[in-house]
Amino acid sequence: MNLISEIRSSWGWIGIEPEEIVGENDFGNLMIRDVEGKYWRLCPEDVYCKVVAGNRKELDALATNQEFLADWHMEALVAQAKQALGPLPEGRKYHLVIPGALGGEYAISNIKTAPLVELVRLSGDIGRQIKDLPDGAQIELKVVE
């Protein structure tokens, strides 16, 4: 299954109809154009996929927003991850083992690498399960091997 199909399968519940991935970062964040020309940011570490630009002009404006760019590039965290874990093999991205949305820290002790497709699947699955919970809700995370 290709990555567009995985996004559709894992995140379609939120309303995205992905057409093309137009950007990605080292933490598996994806900038996705949908069939209507809107741009979505899929953010595995914070477990969300939302519209960030209604059209290409808005996306171009976002690309000049320094706050957005700092958040997108995550330069300090990427540098720490590269130093601790080495360069990324093809198809893999750095990720928070416990996502920020579940209280995970943005610290090297909580960072590993994983296949991008798995980050898309896992974040979509977690997102679906926690979508109706209020901020600050207590959850129980069970890891089954």
C-alpha cells in the first residue's frame, strides 16, 4: 500500500481525501494536498491531521511564517536525534515513543526511529481513539506484544 493510501486508511475518519504529499520533515510530519486543493498537516508526534491552508496561496504565506517554520523544521530536536541515533535510513523518521498528545516529552530519551508508514498508521489509530476526549483527560496506555 502506498503512503497516500495509508493516509486515507488511517486518517480518513477526520475527513481528509489525500491527493499528494507536498512536504515532509524528519519527524514524519507531512504536508498533504487534498482533492479540493486544501493543505493538511499530519503531525504524528502530536497526533493530529488538520487543514493549515485553504489553497496554495495560503500555503505559500504559511511558508514565510517564522513560528510555523520553526515548528515544522524542529531543528534543535532533529540535531539531538541525529547525534544520538544517527542519520535516518530511507523510509524511516524520528518519532516520539510516547506522543506529545499522550504526555510524552520532547526529549532524546523519548525519541527513536520508525518506518514513516507505521507513524501514519499509529498516529491515526491513536487519534481516532482519543478524538472525543477533553484536554487533560486521563488515559491508560496498554502495550501488547
